[in-house]
Amino acid sequence: MGRGHRWWIACAAVASVAAAALACSDASGPGVPSQPGDERASLNVVRRSGAVPGFVDTVVTFYAVRGTDREGSIFFKAADGGPGEEFVKLSIGSAALLARPDGTPIAQGDSVLITMRIVDPALLLVEFLPSGLQFNPQEPAEMEMQYGGGDDDYNEDGHHDAIDTAIEATLGIWKQEAPGLPFVRLASTLLQTSRSSDAKITSFTRYALAY
């Protein structure tokens, strides 16, 4: 999608999202739930800020165990090369693991090697593996994506202004089952005060913070 088209969409969005943006501006205010189910072949994924050197690790692995709480995180890289702000955190509760990608049930005490991978270091886009891993819909895994290390010039016109503020209020977490397939918006909550969005997930695939 070209910048001109993005600009047109952003302008159209200003009036409709201004109230939401103001509602989010108070740290004590509630988060803004997204409208799930929207589907798009292409998407405007938030870009990593040029002021952020990259990610500490582009691949993180850990074992999830049925019956134990586990979590993993990927961090933005600070100027000194060490861990900066957190980008994505995946939390898998003790009752979350349900079935392997082939449908085999995961028994109490069984473990699964989890991989979190940055798809493109220029974008806030992450992939969780093994693809197709299933979680209990009653006790889903939880994911939080933070965009403090993202570029806030969302429409790429060279500066941050009211249009970008309006676009920010529309950000959400989107999933893509496989490269080339449409992105589908999840039910997620946006907290502009902490520059983060969180969602509950029932399977593994690609996830992007986008509009």
C-alpha cells in the first residue's frame, strides 16, 4: 500500500478515532478493545524506530509444560547493546497447552519446545512455533506486544502529528496463518499510556502489531 493511500486512510480515520484516542490518553482510563474479524490481504505493520538498534535476540526458545506456568520474551535492544524495552511477552498458563499440531493431546507433565522468532527486524512482526500448536480455549495463552520501540510516524510522511495520533488509536494485534494468507484482526486491548496491546491466543502462527 502506497504512502498516499495510507495518508487518505489516516485522514478518514481522524474524526472517527479522535474520541478513542482521548479516552486512551488518561493512564487511569480503560483500554480500547479492537473489533475482531476484519480480514486484509495486506496490512500496515508498525515499523521499528530507527532510534532503536534492533532486538537483543531475534529467536527465543523455552519449554512450555502442561501443569506449569511458563513465559518468554523478546526485547528491543538498548543503545548500549543490552536489553531495552520489552517487545513481546508470551505467557502460557499451567492449563493452557491442549494439543500438538498433529492433534495429539498434551498430557499433564508433557513439554513442548516453544520458539518465538522475529520475522523481519524492521517490523513489529513475530512468529510463534510450532505452528498449529493448540491451546485450551477456556485457558488460552496470553500475548502482550509493546510498541515503545516502534516508529510513531505511522503514515511515513516524515513527522509525527495528529494523523499519527489518530492512527495509533486504531492499532491492534493481527494474525496471519501462513505467508501470503490474509491477516485477521484479533480481539485485543490497546493501552496507549503504556504503548502496548494484549490478546488471548488459542493457536500458534504469525502475529503483527498493525492497522
